[in-house]
Amino acid sequence: MSSNTEFDNISFDLPKNQSNVIKVIGVGGGGSNAINHMFRQGIKGVDFVICNTDSQALENSPVPIKIQLGVSL
């Protein structure tokens, strides 16, 4: 198997000797709710990230990686 995979003229250089990195990102209220649910289920081997404009929703989430959108708008 080659370390270089092509799909629709996009080349992905896949690192050798590294484990997979899986990040699940939820955006907005619905996405954050879905991520919160998955996080509470204890899914292992995945980094969860939530992105939201609502700072209160971010503060109330158990997910450790949070990005507040539109802070300066």
C-alpha cells in the first residue's frame, strides 16, 4: 500500500509510523449537542471539539476543547 493516496486530484500525504488521529467537531447548537452526547458516552480514541457563538453553551459543556466563534463580530 502506498503512503500517498489520490482522490479527485487531491493528494494526501499520509504519515508512516503514526497512529490515526480522529477529531469530531460540532458546530452550533445542534453540533455541540451531538458532540456533548458522544463525549458523555465515553467514546475512546477520539478528540472532540465544539464550536459555538454562545459562550454560555460552551461553558456548560463537558468537552474540554472549545472554540468560541464570532467573538469580535
